[in-house]
Amino acid sequence: MEINVSKRQKKIIDILLKESEFCTAATLAGIIEVSEKTIHGEIAEINRKTGSATISSMKGKGYVIADKHACLNQNYCITDEGKRDIKILKEILFNEHVDYYELADKFYISPSTLNKEISGINKQIQKEFQNLKITRKQNCLFLNCDEIEKRKVLTYFLLEESEHQRFDVAVLDQCFDTIDVNLLSAILMDFIHARNLTISDFKMFSILLHMLMYLSNSSYISNISQSILDCDEEVRALLETISNRMNTTFTREGIQQIEKLFQQGNAEHQDYAHIMMFLTEVLKEIYDIYSINFNENQDLKENLTLHLLNLKERCQSGMLIKNPLLSQLKQNFVLVYDIAAYIGIRFQEQTSYDLDENEISFIALHIMNGIKSIKTSIVRIALINPYGNSVTHMITQYMNAIPDIEMIGCFSMFDFKTIYAEKPDIILTMVSLNEQMGIPVYKLDNYLQQKEYEKIEQIVKSVRVKKSYENIMIHNYFTEDLFCIPASLHSKDEAITYLCNLLEKNGYVDAAFKKHIYEREAIAPTCFGARYAIPHTTKKIAKKNGIAVALLKEPIIWDGFEVDVVLMFALHKSFDQVPKLYDLILSVFDDEARFQDLLECDSYQSFIKKIHIT
């Protein structure tokens, strides 16, 4: 059995294997340069991982490995302790009281190391949330914000994690050394391209991993050619290619597994609807925790439903499978793995089947693909280049290798008005700019060097995370409970009363809120002369953040202007992103075509899709 241990834990084991007598905690601490308390904790963790007292102790003497032969034959796999910062952040976000010294003990680190970790986390937080940071008061650690802000921080780190981490394909080469991984990857890519399928890198990696496991499972491989005439036509073409190029044929059971890998929703299966309903409920719970609405991603829901359907069948037959990427997933995708673990726990509660961490890691692959689909918004890039078309052409060729970008044109260094009108996300420039652009600007010093474009790709990723983060966060302010298409509202007063009552009924405001709305209206109308009104209070006095929405079947007169849509803002005192909220909403409402689309919505679901920022 493979046992994952840290470098420090492996070092403790190695020292004790060389010792013929007991070794004290003080001696071990001196060699490894940690505290005795850390040594005690690490040894307890080693024994927990091995499931036995691999390292025994005797009071006054210290520690010893009694059965050195068994320990030498144990397969210890050293894992990186990376992402400790994310784990520390999780502890602080998810727990009301976090003791400073207990947290250091939990991670077997010194208080000074914990200080460094917290300092690093605060730097990351303040890149996006300038007023937030982890603080220490009377030896308790906390983030100085409300629950909504905490979810924003967690969501931001989740997007950062999935954007900047990637799998190492070499891991698959090591785990499946008898299979030509590169050849199989090429076959799968040809198969996908021939069918004009669009899949993310995460999805491709998941398919490749599953296929490698099928090819390495002797019960799925046959020495006798099997008939594939009755299987799916597209899968048949893939099987024929694998047979011809890899000299491999599958058993009937293997063919069925591959069909399941590529099949779409199977509503005819007796458990499909039941599992889909269960998953929808679980994804709602995840939205409450992480503020990411996976329920809007139908592909993810169908794929996860099929996965859970197949998982249930595997549990029934006792055929749980091992994931060679388990360690990499747990280390590099901490928050994604957390979400997968939540789904796994709920699946266990629902079915009474026990799952191991390998199965949870397969669920994590689906979650990563779902997050990737959130971040597919195109990053628009403007180029300032005074050196002619040939240079522009060469730069564009390099840039085209970066996924999900749009080069919107080459502009004069004197024509900032046109550049602003195009609303780029990033500006690449061949010359120094004195103008403050308000968006990322990257100066290309050597447009022929690949390293330049690697730096640009990192900027693109950061911008994409920020855009995606904003897309998700805008959804936090809208809920179905605060959305309505009232049949009979005829005046401004009726609309205000209706929406105030809706907010009060759902616990966002108290009865005095309506009076404060009218106080603001008395200062100046909140319809701004447009076809929408945004009534709000002058002070942020709501119990929690929310936006009540009324799509009117017939326009009403609001201080002399016709209004078709009313958005009533209810904002908590901790909310400090009012300009950003206005910008996000008005970017949709001031676009005539998109505003017209909004007016045609007949449900909350259609409205939230139309309000989504692209």
C-alpha cells in the first residue's frame, strides 16, 4: 500500500530506521531543527497514516521503530506540503474562533512560520480586497469582514487556484509506463477534433486518465477481437483506431466503460432523474458556501450525474478505482478537492456507500472542468505599435497561441479616445505611455522573445480571474426570492412599496427601510432619465446585501420618465464596492440590445443569464 508522507515525516522515519536504540524527541528536534512538540505531532500523524503504531514510544526513553523490516518494505510516497496557505485560510474562514497557537500546532509549524504564512495570505487578499486582512486579537485569528465578504475571498482564491495550477502529464507517464501515453493522447485529440468537440484541458486530462486506467485493467483487455458493431458509432471509430495503432482490443465490459465515458445524459436509466435531483440540491448547498452557481452549468450537471450513477454501480460491485493523480489534486487544488469532498460526503449520506479519497479526486476533476467553463470569457487586447504591419503580424502570431483572447486591433499611440471606446482588458504597447489607462498595460521590450509572451499569458490569466470573479459576484446580489414580474403595478409608489415589502419579507431589511428610500427619492429621482430606476437609501442600513428586481409588464411613470425595470438596492454597511456594482449592472442596462433582451425575460433563470456580464 502506498502511504503519503511529508519530507519531514520521511526524514523522521529514516533517522529512526538507522537507530538501534530509542531516540528522544529532543534529539530528533535537534537534527531536523523543529520543536519537540512538532516531533510529537509528526510521529502521531505517521502512525495515523500507517494505521498502526509504526513508531512506538516509551516514557523517559523516546521513540523507536520496532519492526524495521516491515517499515523498510513499506511504500512511502513523499508529497509536497505546498498550499499550506490555502489550508490556513480555510481554517480562519470556516471557524468563528481560531486560536493562534492551536493553529500553529495543527500544522506542526512554529508561531514565526505561521506569521510568515499569514503575511503572505494577507498580501494575496489585499490584491483584490484592499480593506481586508487576517488580524490577531488576544491570540485569536479572524478576517475582518462579514460572511458575504468571507465567501468572496474564498471564491477568489478558488478561481486563482484553478487558473494557475496545471497537471503534470509526466505523472501519467510514470504511473502507466507500459502504455504509450503520448500516442493515446494524440489519438484522443484526433477523435475530438474530427468531431468538432470543444473541451477544456481539464476535461481532456480526465478522459485521458480514464482511458489509461481502462487500458491498464486486465479485465477490460481481450486477446480475442470483440464485435463493436452494436456500440455507439463514434465510439466504434475510436475503438478501431486504438486497435489499429495500439494493437489493443477491449472486452465487452471495457467497451461499455468507454461508451459511458463519452455518453451524454441517460434520462432512461431508472436512477438518473433521482441522482440529478440529488445533485441539484447539493450544488445549491455548495453555492451557499462558495458563491459559485454550478447549477447553471448543464454539461457539468449531466457529466457529474453520469459519474455518480457509475460510481453507485461500482460501489455495489465493490470496484472502486485508484486515481494516480490523487496526491497532485490534494496538494494543488485544495479548494476544488474540498468541494468534491462535500459532494462525496453527501453521496455517502444518500447511498450509505463508503467512498475513499481516490473516488473523491475523480469528482474533483469534474468540478475543475466546471470552474474552467466559468472562466471562458474572452480577454480583449489592444496593441499600440508604430512600427508597421509586419511587426503587428508577428506579434499577433505569437498572441494567437494564448487561448481565449481577442486581438481587437492596432491603434495609434495618440488615439486614446478610440482605444477607450473599444474597452480592451489589456493594452500591449511597443512604446512608453504617459497616459494612465486604468487597465493593465504591458510594454513589449523584445517582441521576438517567447518569454515576453509567457509574461503576457500570466497577465491574461489574472485578468480572466478578475473578470470571472466579477461575473460570479454579481450573481450574489440577485436571488429568485427577490425577483418578480408583477401583474399590476401602476405607479412609482406602488413599485417602491411592493419591493420594500419583498425585501422585508425575506429578511433583508426592516420596516423603516421604506422611509429611507423615500428620503433618497426626495433628494433626486433614481431613474436617471433612463428606462430603469434604481431606488436605494443614502446610507447602507440593510441587514444583508440584495437587489430586488421588478420587470414591469407595462412601463410606469417615474418622476416624468417611463420605467420598465426597477432594481431596489439593499446594502449592508460592510459593503464597499458600490461603484463596481453600478458599473457591472449599468454595463448591461446601458447596452440597448441587452436591455431589450432583459425586458423579454419571463423567469428568474432567463433574467440571470441575460444579466451575466461577458
